[in-house]
Amino acid sequence: MAGLSRRKARAAWIFLAPMLITLAAIAGWPLLRTFWFSLTDASMADLSAWKFIGFDNYLMKDQYGWGGLLVDPDWWRAVYNTLVFTILSVTLETIFGLLVALVLHQRFFGRSFIRAAILVPWAIPTIVSAKIWAWMLHDQFGILNSMMLSLGLITQPIAWAASPDTALAAIVLVDVWKTTPFMALLCLAALQMLPTDCYEAARLDGIPAWRLFFKVTLPLIRPALMVAVIFRALDALRVFDVIYVLTSNTRDTMSMSVFARQHLVEFQSVGYGSAASTALFMVIALLTALYLTLGRVKLAADPN
């Protein structure tokens, strides 16, 4: 048995080797190059004229005091915005996606058409949907202000994407509208894999539907939910296009990706922008590892 296991493990590594080599070439090399540039003062004006400065892009002290990314208030504001956006959007998308999946799991007339229709927001490119919502949220021409004014919910138009008080909420709204179908699709796939015999037995025993959901359905689809959440969390932590289209470089909504792009492209500072990109990678890797570790602990505690 031990020999068979070793042969299976060896065969698995042989099959995985081409994928690992390709991944190292297309992801590992750019990552190492970005980290190297973060240790230099390279500029977009002349990438060949750089000087090694160590970790000064991250943290340094001169005659003016402390400087670098780790004491940059704009960077930490971008980290805060990204985390708030990720928590709000992924939480809402998971809840709404699960509710939509539960509805679509039932049998009713036109279910196939509804299943196809809800995928439309997910099929639209993010930059296009962000531009559509930018017009819908416009303070002068937007349909949202027009509807709310006619219903008496507001007394004057609101600049949803321009006001610091509502800009982040508007971005979360657009992301939830676009990505909830993705979560619903994954949840629906998990629901359709559930065994039907336990539900028939529960109905015969007269167990309430809400109790059946929390005691049977939710624990059974929890692994699929965790996979869906981590996929969405990774996307949300890298968010760029929807924020850039709706609010551009506004500090109140700037994400970590927008911050890195601003320093790389607009300020031509390859070294500082690479430091921000490396820090973004470290934040995503740390949160992903933390999520997988906590998820593994919960799964181990599952009596099933």
C-alpha cells in the first residue's frame, strides 16, 4: 500500500509539473521582478537608471522624519477602503446569492429563463457595468435620483459617486449587483448536489423548513460556500476597475490597486509603486492563508 501511494504521489507530481513550471514563469517571475523594483528608486522615465535603496520605499528616516509606504496615510486609507469594500460586498453577495439560489432551486414555471436572465449582470464587463451605473447614479441625469425625487424619498439630487458620504456605498452597490449572480450560480450548483432522501424524511417528520435549512442544508453546502467566498474575496481585494470608473483617484474610495496604479503610471515612480504592489500581494496572501486556516478548523470540528 505504501508503494502504491508513493507511485500515485509521483504520478501526481509528474502531471502537475508542466502547470507548476508555467505558473512560475507567468506569475513567479513578474512577482520577483516587482519585489526587486520595490528595492530601487526606478522611475518610468528611464527604467535602466535605477539605484538600489534597500527597504527605503517601505520605511526610511531622513532629516524630515519617517517616510515610506508603511507611514503613508494615503496607503493606509487605501487599505481601509479595500477591506471595508471586501467585507461589505462579499457579505452581501453571499447572502443575496444564497437567497437567489434557494429560490431557483424550487420548481416553478419559467425557471430556466430566470436562471439564464440573472446571469446577464455577471456577463457584462465590469468597466461597462460601472459606466452604466455611473450614469444611473449621476446627480443631474441619473434615473436613481429621478425615481427617489418622484417618490419623495429625497428633496434634492445626490451625487452618489462624488460625495464622500455615499461614494463607497455606491461602489458596493454596483459590485453586489454585478457579482451576486456568480455567488448564486455556485450556491445553486451545491444545492443540486444534495441528497433528496433526507429532505423527504424531514417532511414526513414535520420538521419546519427553517430548521431544515439551518440544520441540514447550510452545513452540507458550507464547503461550496467557503470556496465561493474565497474566490470573491480575492477578486474584491484586487478591486480596481469599478472604483476607478466610478470615482477615479478620490482618496475617500481609493483601493490598494488604484493607489499602486497611481504611483506607477501617474507619478512615474516604479520603485514606490512596486512597493505598494508587493504590499498588496502580501495583504492578499496573509488574509487568504488566515481564511483557509480558520476554514480548516471549522471543517475539522464538523461531526460529519
